[in-house]
Amino acid sequence: MITLSKRAVTRTMHERGIPSMVDLAQKLAIDPSHLCKLLQGAPFTSSTLTRFTRVLECEPAALLKGR
């Protein structure tokens, strides 16, 4: 299963000047609790991944990990 890498998301958000998960959730227009679930391995849609890549200005592969 492919999931979001919490480490990669955290590193990239700090590189982009996003100081907290709450700020990232606001930029993604999702609830912070949903962001937490996504970073713990919950399934996500391609549109959610697209939001992450637009907000974090990166390629999808930079945020994913395979299990």
C-alpha cells in the first residue's frame, strides 16, 4: 500500500515555511484531524495528493512511501 510519508511531508512543509500541521491543514483546506489520519497511513485520493503537491510545491513521489 502506498501512503504519505510523515517525515517527507514534515521536512517539505518546513522547507516551504509552513510552521505547523495546523497551518498545513488550513492550506490544504482539510481538518487537522484528517491530516493526522493521512500521515498515519489512511487511504487518500489522487485529488488529495494533488493538493499536497500544490501546497508543498513538490512532486508526488517526494511525499510517498510504499509499504
